[in-house]
Amino acid sequence: MTDAYRGPAVVVLGDVEHHALVDLSIHRDSEWGRISLQSWDGVVDAAPEIDWFNSPEADEVTLRMPDGREGRFVATAGALGSGQVEICGTGPAPFGDF
């Protein structure tokens, strides 16, 4: 089972696409041998001019993987102007095995 992805992706912020490198992982909690909770998070390294926190589109960010799968996320930490932010996925992971 693939629980991680490291490589290229596209960040869609509003109507603008930004090429990025990502380092992502899926976290699964098990209860009695069954998966009861799944979340995903990681780091996005993209253009330093992206305003992850004050842009009106910042709550509408999509991550598009090379295979076309997409997932929504929010930026949770990072320094303005660095281009690198920590993220938390807000739905199904756009990578990994289902």
C-alpha cells in the first residue's frame, strides 16, 4: 500500500496554476484491524510569491497530481515569501492506493 508521494504536482489557487514539488503522506489509524480514520498532509514547495494565507482564494486550493487525481488542502504553516508551506488535506488523498 502506497502511503507517500514525493515529486511534482500542480497547485491550483483560484484560476492560476503553479508548478510545485510536494512531499506528502497518508496517515491511517486502525481499530480492531480495520482502518477507522485516514488523513493526509505534507509540504508543498512552490513559487515564493504565492500568498497562502491572505489570498481570497486561499481556502479554495487544489492539488493536482501527475495522474490527474486532485485533492483539496489548506496551508497550515509556513513563512511568507518562502514558497514552502505545510499543508493538511481536506478530503480524500489524491495519491496512494485506495
